[in-house]
Amino acid sequence: MTAPLVERLGHAPGTRAIILNADDFGMCHAANTAIVELLATGRIDSTTVMVPCAWSPEALAFAASRTDLDVGVHLVLTSEWSRYRWRPLTGTATTLVDDDGFFPAGVEAVETGASADDVAAEIAAQLRAALDAGADVTHLDNHMGSVYGLLTGRDFLGAVFTLAAAHGLPFRLPRSTDGIGDEPALQTKLDEAAAAADALGVEIIDRLWSHPFEVVGEGTPDEQTYEQVRDGFIALLRAVPAGVTEIYLHPMVDDEELRAAVDYGAVKRGQELRLLSDPQVLQAIVDEGLVRVGWRALRDLQRGERG
């Protein structure tokens, strides 16, 4: 029987390891400003670039200049905002676009309308663009969960695992529904997906956690305060069990550019930037004895085990 991931990474049995990952690097300058600072100061362990987005050249240039930092590719098949959108790298004459020629806004449209061949070509193009830009890509994950098949059951994990295995890259897939739901059918789907990843030697994590994307009551007199968000995040950290848990956030500078780009959630993204440097949050990580690891460690493990 294969040893638990945390032990294969060289840690003691029962170690509570976390990966603090910032999604959406390259989405906009507000994201880049926040994430560059957090990476450079060690406040996060990794990030993933949205290669089709307009500000990805800035993100990839930084990644190429700091190959010591953990930067992955945030595989994109959706474009969720109404005023700011992006298109496939493989062009618009595919099943990956809506009537306006952009990635569709929602995941269900991807699951029902995208062809597997078009998905495989697009995600390969996104990874190749990052590599060609000089990024030392450490891992893959997925924007909005569009490859998981969570809404209709039709997933694109086969294409993702094939790509990940070919390049020796781990992928953000949790083995457990802990933190994302308790439906037996979802755990069955994760078990099947994990078995497929294992068969190809693709390293995956034990669990995947986050917190609500929006501030509760945003725009109302009852809007959740930063202190309430912080206390909730500290409670999440205290609940981390043994194993390897990725906690993903979307830290961005809450400025005029961000508010022009997104339809909601600008306040929360600004709060997440603040969270990651908050002394109480940092102290909670220490007090809980949480061990921070990066995706590069999983990549090294995968490439070593696969020869």
C-alpha cells in the first residue's frame, strides 16, 4: 500500500501540511500586484496563472524571472465576468466559445458543449504558452472547476491527467470531499478520478479547502466585517487535519481596475490580500503547528517516482 502523501514528502505521520495557493494570477493587474508581493515575501506558497487573460504576460514575465517560486497554470475554460472576458488560445472556431466568441460564463456550458479534443488542445496550448514564456511550471489546477464534471457528470480529467503525466506535473484534485461536500456520489467520483491519476503517476492532494468567494451581505448594512472574515479563516486553519490540504484564495488589490473588471467579490479579494499578512493569521499557523509546503515538492516527488 502506498504511503500517505505527507509521509512521501518526508514529513512525520500525522503532519498537518498546507499549501496556501493564490488563484487567478494574470487575470488583471490588481491580481498581479497582490500575488507578486505575497510570493516574494513568502506569504503564499504558490500561485497559478490564467494564461488566456490580458495581464498574463506580466505574470509570466515575473514567473520567468523568479523560477525559484512555485507558479503553476490555472487551466481556463470559462470567462465569468460580464464586462471583462477572455478567449481560447486555440481560436474561436471551436466548441469552447459562446455566441460572442469568448469562453462561456458558466461551467455547465463547458460540460455540455465542449468537445474533448478541443479541451485537450486548449489546455495543452495554455501550458505550452507558460513554458515558452520561461515559467518553470510546478503544477496544474483549474479555473472554476470546469474539468471536474461536477454539474453534469461529464468531465475532462482524462485530458488533464494525460497532459500532467506527460510533463511530470501534479494536479489539484482532492482525494476527499472533506470541505467541499458530503454527497456519497461526489466521493465516488473523486475515488474514480484519484485512481486514474494514480495509474498515470500524477500526484494529487488529500483535500481542497477555501471559503466563500463573496463577503456575506456585501453592499448591505449587515455586510460582514474584515474581522469576521479573519476569524472565520483562522477557524478554518485550526480545523486542518493530518495530510496535505491546499487552501486557495484570490488575493487582489481592491482598486478601481478590479471593481471595473469583476461583477462581485472585489471587497473579498482585497480582504484576502490583507488576510495573508495579518499577524493573527500568521500566528494561528504557528500555534497550530501547520507545516507549509509547495507544489514544487509534489512535482519533485512525482518526477522522482516516475524516473
